[in-house]
Amino acid sequence: MQSSLDTSTHLLSDDGPFAELLEDYQARESQQQMSARIEQAIESKEILIAESGTGTGKTLAYLVPALKSGKRVIVSTGTRHLQDQLYQHDLPLVRKALEIPATMAILKGRSNYLCLQRLEMAKTGVLPPGGYPARELSRVSQWAIMTRSGDISEVTGVSEKSMVWADVTSTTDNCLGSKCEDYDRCHVNAARKDALDADVLVVNHHLFLADLVLREEGFGQLLPGVDIVIFDEAHQLPETASMFFSSIVSQRQLLELCRDARIADATEKSGIGELDRMIDACETRARECRLALGQDVRRGSWLDLQHDRAFTSSLAALKEDLKTLSETLQQAAACGERLLQCSDRTQLLIDRLQLQTDDESDSMIRWFETSRTGFRLHATPLSVADRFRELVSEGERTYVMTSATLAVAGNFSHFQQQLGLDDADTGIWDSPFNYAEQGLFYLPEDLPMPNQRLHTERVVEEAKKILAISKGRAFLLFTSFQALNEAARLLEGNIDYPLLVQGEQPRQALLQQFRETGNAVLLGTGSFWEGVDVKGDALSVVIIDKFPFATPDDPVLQARSRAMKESGLNPFMSFQLPQAVVALRQGAGRLIRDVKDRGVLVVCDPRLVSKPYGRLFVKSLPPMTRTRKIEDVVAFFKDVD
């Protein structure tokens, strides 16, 4: 039996080691309770779903009992940024505090590591020009000489969106594996070796599921020896799992296959004169498919395309040309590993297209989406619950799933049903923040309904009033780029504060400028609703334009809604509403990030009071003082200089 001094509760107390290491450390009761519950789950090898309110300190709450247990641990996070935070800061702190010599490793997807062979191919011109400045390739080449990890996040002066990265990193499609002449120096292999040897491994959800579901990332052999798996930002798991249980064919995959097949034939010299013409034909067919889908950026059900003669004709021709290419590549495969690999990739795309066009299974949702320059064909599972439950049922180990937003009004059933975890234990550990004093929840009066034409214009009018009171220092979060762009146009030149708009700069650059400016107004959608942490006075207002319901014409939502109706369920109440509540909680959670923060949350959706389900949103949000009077907002900011 362990001493009370060895428990997670004591280690996180005012008398514990963290109080000595961290300035102004204060024990948090909710953190200690959550950590004690995770400690129990580790001992009992349970599946635990743990909601941890903002400010609870969930990272220490799970790391302390996990490292203290002496068992092997995988921590899976939502993003690479959170991976780096855990690996570079949180884990070293806990290891030092507990005086435990646990070995640590971080493993990312292969696209995050420099490929030495592809770098050489880019430098020597084997790869065709990639449409990026020569100085970017030069900078990468200089860094490549010095780096030990090969992690491209180390490189400065090259945008993370630069096209150079596609040329100097590998994919599962174009990696030669053990047949590569640089195999012994491969950065991906080195990272995997460290992962296999580590006591604590940090990954992300995409990597974890890609390996377990698709066996793509090569560390699946590690899981049998792992005792504890912790999913942080677990609210992202259902969508990520749905992605990795899907089959996808994209124009990009097709064009990259054609490019790589051309390079393979040039270097390994099959001598088959017709091969180049066949590659050209497939490349042309892929582009014809995109043209046949029209100019609009859209997404829709596969049924929408079945009577589109231009598209079905182009797709049928593509499938025939791929079959011809596959047969020829099978002959050429004897000439080298690259040609063999291209042959395998061609057959895989043929199989996926066959699933897309011929599988009438009720368990899959077939749909498509287009961008300005490409298309993607999807076959997405109607539900991931059974397959995810199988994953977490393999072997006896502890699974902890934690996030600030997993429950809807205190109920976890929506999250549990999505992942097939109905029998998992659950718990909520509330935020230590005093929301009643730190925050004000304001719903403006007389706003039009969100589906009315003037809604965004009226939101901007209200925002301008509030920004004048708060002196900027605000996030305006929108549910669509259309609304964001309209708001940006209406605000440009009409406020006295710096205006930052998503898309004008990379996300991290916008956030850094927002923090440094101190009185800026940032307009965002999508990625700015979660994973953004701005503490202090720089962010004192979060304005949300409307409830973040999924787009009604989304083909996946439509298919899942039909299935729920057939099962006697109400899809709005069972699926759409809980999804929107969790998303709104994420957006609202950007406001109060510290015990000293103060701010106003503004939700510009009159359905909060006009619809019965509005009460569910209110009940799920932090317990701030509520008002509909602008005078209360003025009073809240009366001390602002």
C-alpha cells in the first residue's frame, strides 16, 4: 500500500514538489481529485472519460499518476503544437518533480521529417520544379547538415505551407522503406526507434489512428507493450476516427502517382515506350474529372453525381486508364523498387475507386468534395463506434480520454455513443475559475434570426458598440467564411483598433500579433474556435455570431440523420444539437484562460431564448453572470483605461 506522501493528491498539493519548482504554485482541489481518479483507473485498468474544466490543470492531473505508476505510457494529443508543449515543457517538469528517470520520445507523422533521398532528388533536379523559391530549398539543405532529429518544425524562414515540404518529405506512397539507400540514416526510422525504447511516448490522434487502423506509421508493434493510453483533447476523436476508417481517392493522389511513376521510369529505365503515354492519359483523366465537377467549391452525396454524364464518363475513362497503367507497371516493376511501388499504389487506387463506385453497403456513406484545384471522393463509415470499441478492447490497459468539452449539460452519452464506450466510467472536474465574477454573458436584444439576410450586418453593428467599450481586445468567431469575409469588409476602416483576419497570415503569426498589439480585433472561424490560448487583457471579449450547427446539406450529416430516423431517433436532438453545444463550449472557452482573466462572452443568436433547446446551450456554458443590457457591459469594463 502506497504512503499518502506518494499519492498524486499529495504530489499536487501545496506541500508537494511542484510547489517548490513553480513560482506562485497553488494546489487545485479539482486537479487533485481528477488525478486521484486517474490513479485509480490505472490500477484497475479502466476506460475513463474525464472532463476537465478550463484551468483545472488536466495535463499534470494525468501525467503525475501516469509517470508515477512506472508503466509504459502513450499520450495522444489533438495537434502537433500540443505534442511539442507536452514533450518540451510538461513532461520534463513532471519527470523532475517526481525524480523519475523515465525516458521520453515524441513521434510525428512521416511528413514532419526530412527525407534525405527526396532532398537529394530535389537538389539534383530529379524531381520536377516544385514552384517554390530556390532560396527555400537552399535553407532546408543548410539545415539538413546540422539537424539531428530531422523534424522540419526546426526550420526557420520557410513557411509551413511552402510547397518545398512536399518535395523533401516522404509519404507512405513514395517511401521505399528498407530498400532506400538512406535507410540507415533515415530520420523517420530514428524517431521510431526512440519511440520503441521510450517509457513515455507523445503522439497525436492522426498518427495513433493512422497506425492502428491503416498500419501506416510503423509503431503498431509498440502498443502491445503499453499499459496506459491517454487521449488529450479527446473531443476530436470521433471526427478523427471517422477520417481514418474512411477510404479516400483524391486528384492529388492521382497526380502524385503520375509524377512519381514518371520519375521512377526515368531513373529505373523500364524501356517500355508506352508507359509515358499511359501516365499522361491518367493525368489528363484526373483533371477531366475535376473539370466535369464544375467550377464551384462544393460537397455532396455520391447520388448527386450518378446522373452527371460528364463526370461519370470521365471517371469511367479514368478507371480504364488506371487499369491499363497498372498492367504496364506490373511488367515494369521488375526494373526497380520505385516502379514496383508505383504499381502497388495504382492497384490501391483502383480498389478504392471500386469501393466508391460499386459498394452499395448501408454501412458506408459515399460522397465527394471539390476545392478550387482538386476533388476528393470519400467512403465514410456511418458509425465508427464498433470499430473504435474493438481498438480499445484489445489487451488489458488503461484508457483515459480527457478534454474541457466532452459532456452536454453534464451528460456524456453523445460522446460515448459516437465511440462505442457506453460502459466507460465518466467524471467531471469543474474549473476553479470564479466565472460569476470574472465573466459576463451578454445576449444583445432585437437581433434577427441567423437565417435572415441582415444577421451578419447586425452582428457587426453590435460588435462595434462592444469594441468601443472594451477598446478592442476581442475575438469575433464565425461559423462560416462567408460571414467572416462580410464582417471583415464591414469593419475595415470603421474601428479604431488593428483588424486581423484569418487567412491574411498564418494562424500562429496572427495570434502572436494579436498578443503583442494588446488591443487588436481578430476575426476567425474553424481553427480559432479551439486550441487557442491567449491569457491576460489582450483578449477581453469573445463574440460568436451564431450557434455552430453543422451545415444541413453536409452529405455525411444527412446520411447519419437518415439512419437515426430509421432507428427511431431524433437526429437533431441526438446528434446535431450535442455537436453544436460542444463546439460552442470550445469557442466560449477561448475567453477565460487564467484565474486573473476577465471578459465578456457575446452570443449573437436569439435562439438562446426563443427556442426550447437554447436552454441546453446556456446550461452547458460556464456559469457567468447573464445580461441583455449593453449598460451592464459598460459597467463591466468601467475600470478599463
